[in-house]
Amino acid sequence: MGWGNIYKRRMRIFALALVIYVDYKAVQQRDKWTRKSKKAALWQKAHERNGRRVLKVIIELEGLWVKLGQYLSTRADVLPQPYISLLKQLQDSLPPRPLEEVCQTIERELGKSVEELFLKYDEVPLATASIAQVHRATLRDGQNVVVKVQHDGIKDIILEDLKNAKSIVDWVAWAEPQYDFNPMIDEWCKEAPNELDFNHEAENMRKVSRNLGCHGEKNGDVPANHVDVLIPEVIQSTEKVLVLEYMDGIRLNDIESLHSFGVDKQKLVEEITRAYAHQIYVDGFFNGDPHPGNFLVSKDFPHRPVLLDFGLTKSLSHSMKQALAKMFLASVEGDQVALLSAFAEMGLKLRLDMPEQAMEIANVFFRASTPASEAIENVKSLAEKRARNMKLLQEKMNLNEKEVKHFNPVDAFPGDIVIFTRVINLLRGLSSTMNARIAYVDIMRPFAESVLQGNLNRGPSLNNRWIFDSPVHSDAELKLRNLLIALGNANKILGIQVCAYKDGEVIIDTAAGDLGKYDPRPVQPDSLFPVFSVTKGITAGLLHWLVDNGKLRLEENISNIWPEFGSNAKDRIKVHHVLNHTSGLHNALGTLMRENPLLATDWDECLKCMAMATPESEPGSQQIYHYLSFGWICGGIIEHASGKRFQEVLEEALIHPLNVEGELYVGIPPGVESRLATLTVDMDDLSKLSTVGNREDLPSTFQPQDMLRQVGSLPAIFNALQTRRSIMPSANGHCSARALARFYAALVDGGFIPPPHCSSEPLLGSHLHIPKFPSAKIVKKSRAASIRDALTGAKRVSKSRPAEEHQTRSEGLPGRSAEGNRYTKLPTDRSDDNASVPDIATSDGHQIKKLFNNPKIHDAFTGTGEYENLAVPDGQFGLGFRRTYSMDGRLVGFGHSGIGGSIGYCNIEHRFAIAVTLNKLSMGVVTAKIIDLVCTELDIPLPKELHRFVEGSPGNQADSGMPIIN
């Protein structure tokens, strides 16, 4: 191709772009002054006018631009109908090349003339596309075939067009950085040359045909993921000629023939979608060009799809295949944590912390398709969502209007995703063209799940890394790990942490399993688990800390501290009533939460609603569990008594003194997503709730039948980052077991802070509690600099790990011995406080060795001794904590559990504290068996409330009656 032709092609493309740009700008101005009734016609004419311009230039230039036109012709879901109608001609109706040129190519490639090779060769092609045209023929042995012949000189044209396209994309990225399509064009530049070698295409066809079982005999049962499609058999191939088996079929754009043959278009598109789901998720090898011209429909019943043209294919690594499956399933489940993890695994790096928008992007990918007739409304809806997201972006990143227009939230876009997204978009366009409504979630889910099947239910027997590699501190811990393996093999554990202290020392610190059902990353000691009502114990600790510091009295009327709370007959409710679950507000907000579960995520609104609530009984008259209201009432008290925000008090009172930064939160900050465990439910276990009757100690809105419904919906609500980031002091704690155990180890010793926890890495307290993000400064390069970077091979450098993972506070903290794996016993002599208690500096320079100064703090926690008049005698609860009794009825400790099985509690007499965090919610049998084993090994009485889970013969589950819920 001469330089003159190259220059003309470039000028033709840039001139077209300029004309269309100016035309639409003019129409925008006219739209402002046009009557509403005539606006639709104005835009319709503009689309028709510019559609004809585009079509004319594409037909004139051919090459790569035909490919682009074919792609656009399938996007009936987003493009105006005039473009679709005009560009459809490009799918198979381009002007054919001269027959003489075709025959010369065949003779040059196959070594014989057309007359020598074929009994019959149709001069009129069946179809003409961007790279080749197809003729029907009959071999000398009588077999009917099709002959695909590459256009002469097309290789040079395609390669030159790629350079032109790259120049245009570079210019757009320089002018409008938020529209940087370089990853897409780079991937296309890499893959497009493969389409020019028909030997490559022939091998692709054979491979996909084998993968889908198109030519194999079907004996016995058909696999669940079998797809019923046809692929022509390869007869012969060279670089520029491909001879295939002839299959008589109907083209997808021949609507009249499809109707006359009785083809079910809905079923047809569903089967095509299944075929692509199989290729992507099961095989990891897929056709990247599913436009309507590359399909036929067999004329014989059941009218199976015929897949054609395998020049553009993509091969996925096992890890990328898993990441794509994980992305799909995470978007289906609303699991933002797993979605962000999938993005990271596939190399997609986002520059901002907007997981809700990331989830929305993924959901747009896999949303149900819409018929072409609904395309206009669909485009409007997507445009409105984009406008909302841009506004959120502007607020979140503190950008002005000019900066937000130039902001690109993606730092790195892996090439594998480019072809994947192209396929998804083409399938969506195909559905719209056929006026079929396809639910991609239902069709693709089984195939995506099959990819992760090796990780789903992948217990310890199949995974020697199921238990995280950390030191074993005691014989009890060794036996515990064996129990965890047994429970894991029984599919009772997904992910779990167990940490225990005895006499101020760590004796157990074990992490095992996976972070989520669709997130097979291992649980580590610093992983964060949602612990539900375990949070109440932490919140109670804050109230007692305020009392201990003289900022609050247990006998004080709440309305004295929080005036708005005194309305609607609540003026006689005291602080101790709330801590003891006797305020009469046990059902407060329960009905509102049923109607709008996301109300719980609005801290200020919940405090207002609680201030307006009306009690159902006299304060102190009945102890009924305040399953949600406890947190908001206590939270309001904490903020009004301290004059600080809840989170500030939490950090001052517990986080910094205990040195558990980054591992104990009530409402997580942005930046810790990579360490979050994802919830799932053991529905087989929790189905037992259906046989349990009502309980008087529970509010009417939280009876067993309600729990069964609520627990089933908990993962969907609490896996969402909007919920995880909310302040819910009764139910939304996120912590590691070692942070929770350290909290109770301090409480069991009257507030004395244990020695530093340095048995497992990363060290407890080594994370920044509030991660910091890099600034979003917008740097706009000159076009010359952009081109210079491209020519010199400069690459963008982006961090491969979340910002939070790079930031630690490890300087000056005690570490392991040089050997690394040896556990060094910590000092335990409490007679020398300086030896056993670390000095934690407060902001004003004071050294903290104890959380509480009250020598009777245990009585305050349990509502006994001089505090017994503030709590219901022999009730389940003391003042904020659940009382722990031995089987002989003695009060031995306190703590709090959460629905699903997480727990933290301590035994005062034995100076023992333990925490269990898990992400597979159940009745609590797993938790009970773990604590039973540890208590047995240490000769510590098992709490009475856990006996019902472990009684009976070994291996058999006792009749649990009710789950562990408080």
C-alpha cells in the first residue's frame, strides 16, 4: 500500500469524525429552540444522516472499519435504530471481490486450479465480510463444502488501519482522559493479526468443537453443562484459504425464514449464550466475535445454532478464568468484597474507593438484555446512572467540574477483559436484535460456579493450606486444629478464627478456611469477620469506660444526657435499664427495619427515630433482648456523654490502649476491603428454627420464625459495603478473633492490658486503623508527552495491593525471634506491672496500663455485688454483657455472642478468654464444639448455655433448640 493511499485513508477517517462531531453539536443547539413535539424527528434525521455517512466511508475503506461497523451494528441496546438498520448491511453484505482474484488466491494457496479441485464452484459468494468471502462448492468426492478466501492485500490494510485507530484513540485519550480506550485498542492490535492466518482459525475451530462436544457421540446421560450447537468440520486450510463442511442454515437477519421454520428465537439466543458461557468459564478458550453474521440456524428441528468464524479467539489462564467467574458470581450475590478481590486478581486497578459503583458496573455487564424497541429508554437510564456516579465521584474526590471530566477511575485494564467485555456486549446486542430478553445471570451462573467448584466446598482434606501457617502455642491448639479439619471436611466451616488467652498469655491463635464462598483466599490472623451481636459487648465496654472516667453514671436518666430521648414517656429510662435490656424499647425500630432494612445504615436517622420511640413496658419491669435498639440507644448515650463521635470514643477507649489498630471496627473505613470475610448461611442447620416455638425473653419482632427469614437475608445485607461501613453498635462489629480475645483478656483481668500479642504475622496492631489513600491529583499530559511515552515504552506504574496493605505501624513493636517460627513464652507475673503490661501512650502523653480503675469492675459488668440492684436477679444479662453460668448455677464469667456463631467471652475464676469468629452462619454447634474442646483441655467448666449443643454421643449433634444469638 503506497503512502498516498495511507494518507487518504487517514484523512477520510478524521474528516468523517469531524463532520459528525460538528453535525451533532449543531443539532444540540437546535434542540434548545425546537418544540418538544418535533425534537424526536430532529434527532431521528440526524442519526439517519450520520449513519449513512458512516456506512459509506466503511464500505469505501473496508478493512478494520468493517469490523468496527459490524460491532456497532449489534449494539441495538445502546445505539439509535437508524445506525443499526444501516450498519446491519456490514454483517455479510459487502460488495464481493472479483472472481478472478478469488480463483488466483485459491490456486496460489492450494496448488491447483478451481476446476481441478471442485466439481462445482458457485461464482456468487454466500457472504462477503471484512477479511474474506465465502463460496459454496462441491469437492471431487461429492462432499458439499464452503470455501473461505481471504481478500487480496487485506493484511496490509488491516495492519495500517490498526495504526490509524491507535492514533485516534491516543488523540481522544489526550483530549478527554476519561475516555482512554488504549487498553482496548492495544488488545485488538495484539489479537487482530491472528485473524489473517486461516490455519490459526482452523485449529481454533477444532479446539472449540472438541470442547463443546460437537462431533462426539453422546452415550448415556448428557452432562448438565452440555450445549447443543453445531460447528462445521475443517476439511483443509492454508494461510489464506479455509475449506469447511457445508451446513445448510438460516441467517439470523432473515426474520421471515426464521418465522416460517418455526424457530424459537428466545431459545436460540439462550443456547448461543450457554455456548459462550461454556467457552469462557469451563474451557477458558472462546470466540471473541459473536456478531449475527457469524451464526446460522439449522433448518432441521430442533434448529440448533451453527457457530462460524473463529479467527478472533481468546485463551484464558486458569487464574483469569477463576477471576472472571468470581467477578460474575460476586456481582450476582451483591458481594462487593469478592468483586473487588476479583478485580484485583484480574489486574483491574481502580483509582478510587467507590465499591458501590464498581458493583453497579459489574451489574450493568450482566444485566438482563432488552429488546431493541426499548433501547432508547435503556440508553437514557444508563446515562442518568453515569451522571449520578460522576456527581458522587466529584464529591468523593473533591474535584471541580473540569477535573471530574478528565478523571479516569481505572489505573490498569488487563487485555483479557477487553475481549471478554466485547463478547458480553456483542451477545447483548444479539439479544436485542432478535428481540429476545435474556437473563444472563440464570444462564451463565451454573458455568461460572463450575469453574470455582474446586474451591467451593474445598475442605481441608483437599487443601493442605486450609489452616493458616502460624505457630502452635499449646497441645490444646494442636487438638483444636484437628477438630477444625474434621468440621471443615463435614462442610460445617467456611472460614474461621479462634484465639484464646490463659493467665494473660496467648495459648491459641488459629485461622483456617476461606474468606468467602466465592472468595477462596485464605483466612489469615488479621482477617476481619462480621460478628453481629458480639458488638454489643464492645459497645457495653465503652459505656463502662465513660462511667469509669466520670463522664457518665449508670443510675442517670438518659434524658439528662440526651434531652431529645425524653419524649414519649422515656424520661424515666436510665442508663442501666438499657444495659440490662429492661428499658421497654426491645421492639423499637423493628417494624421500620422490616420495611426498609437499609435504614440501619443511616446513623443520624436511627438516633432520631430512637429518640422518638415509645416504650412497651415500664423501665426495669421486664428483661427482653434489645437485639437492635440496644446499639443505637447506647450509641446516643456515648456521643452525648462524651461530646465526641462514637468512632472517636471507640479508638480512645479501646483500640489504641489495646493496640488492636486495624482489627476491630464498628463500621469499617475504606481501605480494609481486602481483609474482609464474606458471609454465607448453613441453611440445612438453620432450618431447624422452623420447629422452634416462641420465647418470652425475645421481642415479638425477633422470634424464631422471624430469625429464620432474617438470617437467610443477612448475607445479602451485611456483605454490602454500604452496610459494613455503617455504625451499628449492636450488630456491625468487624474484628479478628485475636483482637476480640485481647479485649476480653483485658476485661477478665479487671482491665489490665495483656502483653503484646506477637505470635502470628502480620503483628496485631501493625495496620493503620484508618488507611490513607493517595491523592487524586489530575495530571494532564501534553499530546507530545503522551506520544513520547508510547514511543519510549513508558508504562504506567500502579500499586498491585490495596493502599491499606502497604501501611503499617510496625516500627518499634515487638517481633518474633530470629528463627521466625519459634514461639517465645510471654511473661505472666502480674506482680510486676511494668514487666507484664505494655506502656501505651495516649495523645496527652499519659501511659495506659489498665482500661478501668474500678476495682469492682467485674461486678459492674455482670450486675452483681453493689450493682445487683441495677440488674434483674438471675437474668441472662448483667450490665451490657451476657452472664456466663456453670452447670451448677454459679456465675463464672461474661461475654456476648452473635447470631450465626461468633462469640467472645471470659471466665473470671480461671483468667480465661476466648474468641471465635466465623463466616458460615449456623445454629452454633461449631462454636460450642470448639469451646468445649478448649475448656476440656484446660479443665475449665463449659458455659451452661453451650452444653445443649454438645451433649450426646460423639459425632452426633444435640438438640440445640435455639441458635446462639446473644
